[in-house]
Amino acid sequence: MPDPRIRPIAPADVPAVTQMVYDLAEYERLREQCHLTVDQLRAALFGPQPALFGLVATQGAGDMVRVGIVDEPAEAALPAIVGYALYFLNFSTWEGAHGIYLEDVYVRPDHRGSGLGKALLVALAEIAADGGFARVEWSVLDWNTPSIEFYRLLGAVAMDGWTVFRLSGPALERTARGTG
């Protein structure tokens, strides 16, 4: 990772990241739709066949937190987690290569403007470039002007002309049963 404040997520980080997922849902005014548990996130990231990957942003060596590390009796001090990025691989049939879909990127409000958001995206771009992936893409809410402006400053472009569709809940169930 180019920025020492960014590192791959570790099992001990999962509770802090889960809390920040809820913080992000609150920020996006969709808290009632967030149902993630620590166990679900841990299984997705560290289960037998993980399909979700993550990075965490730390505030550096200044503010350390005590955490228990699995299989180690003593506690270890780690920098506090103040941001994260969760992503998975997708595939472009047109490019013939994988890409990264950024599901979430979040930095706590008191650490915004510190460069951590950019550092998370730089780290993802590095993973994509080093892996021979075709792109990094994500969705952003239309009203989230600060994020849109930030992404544009990085050189990201909106995919105008494309609309995201989603099947979930009862519609997913009906479609799965052929009754939709």
C-alpha cells in the first residue's frame, strides 16, 4: 500500500468496520435498510471462499486501540480504524478482464479532509492496476454532491445513460419462483 495508513482488513477490524457500515447507512439516510451483523461481515471476508475484500484506514500511530488478536493470548495495540473500503471482483465481457466494484468507501466525519478517502481509492486503483483489472467502479447517490465532486477530482466519470436495477425482497422471491 502506498500510504502507511491504509492496510488490508484483518479479522480484528470487523466490529469497527461493521459499525462504520451503519454510520454510512445513517449518512446516506438509509439506516433502516442496513441489517449487517459482525458475523455476516466476518464470514464474507474471511470464510472458506471469501468473495468480499477490504481495506481499512487508520489514523496512524498517534491513537492506538487495544484489541485481542485471534490465537494470541496477549492484547496488541493497533491504530484506530477511521475508514474502510469494501469491494468485490466483477467481470467485463467487453474488456475480457476483471474489475473491482467498490461497494462502500467511508471515512469518519472527523477524519474527512485528511487524505484518507483518496488514499483508500489510490490503494484500490493500485490493486486493480497490479492485477490487470479493467476498472474500478461504484455507485453514488445523486444528492451526494461532496462525494461526486471528490470523485470527479480523481478523474472518475459518471456513467450517464446507465440505470442501476435491483431485484430484492418480495420481487426477488417472486422472480425466483417464476411468479413475478
